[in-house]
Amino acid sequence: MRKNKLNFESFIGLEQFIFFHETIRGLVTIRAFRRVRQFCEQNETYLRNFIRASYTSQAASQWLSFRLQMISVIMVTLVGLTAVIQHMYGTANASLIGLALSYILSVTGLLNGLITSFSETEKEMVSVERAHQFKNLDSENWDGIEVVDQQWPLNPSIEFQNVTLKYKEESHLALNNVNFFVKPGEKIGICGRTGSGKSSLLMAIFRGCEIESGHILIDNKDTRNLSLKDLRERLSIIPQDPFLFESTLRENLDPSGQRSDEELWQVLKETRLDQKFMQNAAGLDMIIEETGKNLSVGEKQLICLARAILTNRKILCIDEATAQVDFETDNLIQETIRNKFRDTTVLTIAHRINTIFDYDKILVMDNGRVAEFNTVKNLMDDKNSLFYALVNETRNLH
């Protein structure tokens, strides 16, 4: 029972610590949306639960301590009775009786210390147990049955054939019988309402989640037959939430260390970040803090764009990369994409519809299905199209 209480106390304490840590990191956002009272109440709830768990654990400890003391009392009583009986028959040995009593009186403290040490060790083993659980989690299948050369994909076409995807066995379909074909070098804008399956398309391409059925072909090769290393090394992505390492600017731009300083400064110049980092004495060795806390959202997104330029892949996926940046940074990113990725197949999930008006085709998702796939002109000419409705909604908002 005590083991279960200790595990429960550790679990509740971990929940409280995680919530407190996330609250500190998002303090600016919490204050901006005036949710301080709500988070204070949630923190008090976590604290109250932790105190309850701690109280229960301490109560169990006192319960055990009392019973250990009772064992000591019983042993002292037995020795005392034995001494009285021996005295009655004249066989008592005072020195042995005194030695026995002195040892028995210390038994309670020794047993308490032993069980406390054992319990604390068991409590700390919760962390080892959690690490063991992570170790035994199912890993992605990195192996493939088909090998591709370094030049693949020569023709960066993308084809979805009856693709169905769900994130959990009991959840609804995120993608439902999706079919479309993207020619090499085409620029495809992807739009739709929240939850329509836009990000799931990219998740399926990168095999972040394995599809239930169907086929995804890149340059006529089924992605499920390729190793994850080969597949993901040949694709680039600029995510909605820019990912940066807690390391130097150099390692964030070129994690593999294959580019020269001149190339790094050139790509920074193309993304208009060179002046900012030139002002820093460390230059390319400037330390980027965890999650890029010492950079603005726009600067982090531009570093991700610079990284994509350096990798020079033939397929680029952009997941609402401009949703959180200002219009000036948005225009810079769109201009860079047009200039630096002319021959690249680009799939862009658009938050701002106007950013994909010059794309070759528009893919409109609705409830996990491809609702429309055509040129901007044809979709705008059709007053009943979903794309036309989305454009009008966007204009009304502005």
C-alpha cells in the first residue's frame, strides 16, 4: 500500500511541476488573454491534490511506524516476562537481560530506518520505471525494402492513391480516400477549414503516422517501401512552429556541418538576417537559446527557411509557416520561395489565402477528402466552389 501511495504522490508532483513549468513559459500569453485567475485556480487544484497525496503518504508512514513500535513493545514484554520467570527459578542473568533489552529498544529505530530507506529508494525508482516505459515504446519502422540512390527523386512528382489515415484506432479518419497528382516542379497551395486534413497530408508524406490503406508515390516509388532515413533526407519542411536547437546559429543552419561560412552568410543575406547576426560579436557562433527564446517568431521562421534553402531538396513542404508572422516577413518568405525554389515541388498549407494566389493549383480539403483540385482561375470562376467561399470569408475579415 505504501508503495502505491508513494507512486501516486510522485505522479501528482510531476503533474504539478509540468503545469507550473508550462505556465512560466507561457506567462506572456496567459496575461495577454487575461487568463491569470484561471491558471491560478488550476495551480491551486494541482497543489491541493499534491498535499492530499502527501498527507496520505505521511499517514501511511505513521501507521507503519506505530506498528513497528508495537513490535518493539511486544519484544520488550516477552523479554521482561522471561526475566521474571528466570528470577523466580533463580536462573536469571542480569547482564544478558540488560543486553537483550538494550538491543530490543534500538530495534524500532533500526526497522524504521530500514523501511524508510527502502520506501525512498522505491519512490526514486519511479523515474527509472518511467524511463523503462519510454524505452519499450514502439519505435518507428526505419527499415525499407527498396533502396534509392543519392539523386532520388529525379522527377519530384507526388501522387496520392486512395490514401486513408487515422491517428488512433478509435478515432475518425483524418484522411479519407484521398487522390491527387502533383507534377514535378508544381506549386500547390493547400487550404481548408480547421480539421479538414491539411496537416495530415504532410504527416502522411513524411510517414509521421503510417497510413491505413492506399499508396503515396514520390517519383513513382511507394514511400512505405523506403527507409525513413532515405525518405526524410530527401524532403524539406518548414513547420508552423519553427524548431531550433539549443546550440549555435551555425549548427541550426547546417546541422550536418557540410556548408562553408560563406554559404551560410549568403543564405542569411538572402533571408535578410545577415545584418542582425553581424551585429553580434559571436557571428555564426552566436548561441540560440532553447526553442529560440532570444529570437522573434519571424526570425525563427526565417532561419527555418534558410535551413531549407541550404538543404536544397527537390520537394518542400510548408505547414502554415506564415501564420504567426507579420505581413512584411510573410512577403519576404513568399518572395524567397518564388526565387529560390523555382524548380522545386512545393506544397504549402496556407493560413493567408492571398499567399497562394500565384500557385499552379489549389487543393481544397474538407472533412479529410479532396473537395477541389484546380487552378486559381477555374476555382474563382466557379461561384459555388469552396475556395471561392474561403476567399470571400478572408476578404470580409479584412
